[in-house]
Amino acid sequence: MIIDSVFKEFINVVRENKNYTIGLLNGEGDVVDCSDAALIGGHRDISSPDPYNLYYPVKAKNFDYGYLWLNGKDENLSLMGNLISDSLNIRLTYEITQSTLKQNITEDDRLVKLLLDDESFDMNRILGLIEEMGFDQTRSRVAIYIVNEQGFDNRKIAKLKLMPEGEGNLCSLLSRYALLIFKAVPENLENQQMKSYIGKFLRMLKDLDVTGDGYWIGSVQRKLRNYKESYRHCLWLKDNEKESRDKIVWFMDFLYDYFMSEIRLNDVRDVFDYYHDFGKDTDIDELIQIADSLLSNNFNISQTAESLYLHKNTLVYKLKKYEESFHIDIRGDFKGRFLFVLISASLKEYRKRRRVGEEL
């Protein structure tokens, strides 16, 4: 037990002063440890202190550890007893807190490792650990990925466990430089409310001096099995949204970009290449510019023409040419608009690969 190792240190200090004997008693008054080994196993009447034998309760973190016994023929015995008792309780409280924090961090790390395991998602092991930890699996959570190029202080991360705002959160240092938090969130928050809620939590982290060079917020998930998807969305943000240093980047702000990135754009280009040779008759840069402008203007032809500094009839003419080339209806059909955006995205990829000299 922690009390045993802590008390040994106090015994060594007292042994340097021959005027005192220090002992640790259990609740019944039995001597379980003592600076005078010959007294171990004896019994003391804790209900009857006298000028030469004083007894002090040993308590820490709401646990009773018995009594501290101090023996000596010294006019300063009471002063020394109060000093040793206070020091022992303070030290014991500290050691228990540190031990609890280490245990919590270790359990968090184990659970996060299981949740992120791509090779085998072992739900039985996860549920067993959750029950052991008292972890509430019914709450919705969102992954928060924080990177600090100077590295994190594990002691500061551990303090999160002691904060009321930290209840229900799951924290793990993936490396010295990367912190992952599955933050518990209230149900049915709208997007702006969610941003406000997470923003408050991040400010609390800064108050604890837990800061980063970038913050990436994933998708909100309810199921344990989907936690790793929220984490994966954080990594996608980090890899694809380059202007994110010292900023908070929200996955929900980049849903279109994310889903577009998941589509096999080469397949799109190959399908439409059957109808039209991209490289000969089509100005790729112009097509991409028109598609991007249409998308940003919700496919409003007048607004798009204005943003491109084109006459509306000129834009309509160009769109008709694209419709004929690709056999799609851009102006009047949602599916046609979607396909036109896909074609543009595939051409962006084609253009990028061509510029770096990749064989196509």
C-alpha cells in the first residue's frame, strides 16, 4: 500500500532524532510499523493518550489509514507530533492523487488503443475495460486532436481528470507531441452551439496550460465503434487543410471537401473521357473556374456570370457546350450539376498530375 512506503520515509527521518519513536497503528491500535522494530506487533490504547504518547488519525482522500503514534520525553512532543501528522497526511494525499492519475491515464490509453485498433475491434475487451473504469458509453463524443511541436507535459494532461469539465472525457497522449481527446458533448446541439461548447472546453485546456499549435475537431459520434471515424476525420483535416496552424478547424465545415476526396476521381474522368477528349477541345482551367463559381453561387446563372465577369448569354453558351460534350443537364437537373462538379474535380486532379510530370 502507498501508506507503507510513505511511512518508511518518515521513519528514516525520525530515526535521526533519538528523542522520538514513531509508529503506525491500525484502527484497533496494533502497531503495524515502527521506528523501533521491536515494538512492531504490540498494541497501544489509542483512547488514552498521555504526555509521552500522542495519537493522530491518518486520513487522506476520505480514507482512514489508522493512527500515527509519537512517543518521546520532550517538551516539544506535541509540536513535533502536529508537524509530523500534518506532513504525513499531506504527503499521503499527494501520493494517492498521483497514483490515481497515473491509473486513470493508463486506463484511458488502453481504452483509446482498443477503440482505434484497425486490425481487430474487440468489443468484449472494450466493454470489460469500460465496466472496470466506470466509463459512460451512452454519451455522444467528438474527437479533438491537438498537436504541440514542443511536446506535452503528462502531468498537465493528468489534471484534466480532476476538472469537473473533464467528466466523461477520454484523454490519451498518442505520442509526446499528439493529444487525442474524445470529448463528451450534450445531445442535440446545433452546429454553432457545438462550436461554442467545444470552444469553452479548449479555453479551459489553455487555463491548464495544455495548448497546441493546431486543433482539429472531428465528427460527433454516439457509438463506440465509430469513435475512430471521428479521429480519422481529425487526421483528414490535418492533412488536407494546410492553413490550420494555431487555428481551430472543424470537420463539419469541410463536409463537401471530405466527401469529394472520398470519390475515385480517376473513375469519373475515365467515364467521361469516353465522350470527350479533355485535352484537345476543352479549356480545363476555364471549366474548373466556371464549375467552382457555379458551386459557390448555388448554380445561380446570373450571379455566376457576374462573378466571372461574363455576359449571362456567354455563360449559358459555354454551359450548353459542356452539356453536349458530357451528355448531362447542368442547368436544369440536380444530378447533372453534381456530375459537372465531379468532372471539374477530376480535371483538377488530372491537371495537378500533369503539372508534376506524372505519366497519364
